[in-house]
Amino acid sequence: MKIEDAEVVAKSGKTHHPIVAFTGSAQDRIAGTVFEVSEAEIEQADAYEVDAYRRVLAPLASGASAWVYVDARGASDGG
């Protein structure tokens, strides 16, 4: 996704950021790492993210769930 916010570009050093989008296919997966973070760190991440991202609780292949920032245009509340 192209980032239009100059402050975000300055902080990240990038004009384009990856974004997760819901496809509806159970076979589609995103490789990644789960981090344990504090409530304060989640609040900081929420404040940093632009409106194009939305945080949802997503099911993981392990059966656990984790907060994930996804494309706000197609976001659901997880599940």
C-alpha cells in the first residue's frame, strides 16, 4: 500500500507498506511471527497506524488467535 502521510513515511523510511487482506479462502496464509506485547504497546501501535489499517483478532494455524493489522477496506472482526 502506498503511504501518503509524510510523517509515517519519515518514521518508517518507506513509501509503501505491506498490508494483509481477507480473501475468503481458508488455504490463504500469511507467514509471520507472534510477539507478546503490553496493552501500552498495542495502544502505541494503534496510534501509529494510518486509517487504511484496522486491528482485528485473527485465528492462527496453531488454533490460537492474535491481533493483526489488516486492510481496513475488507476487515471483519476476525473469527
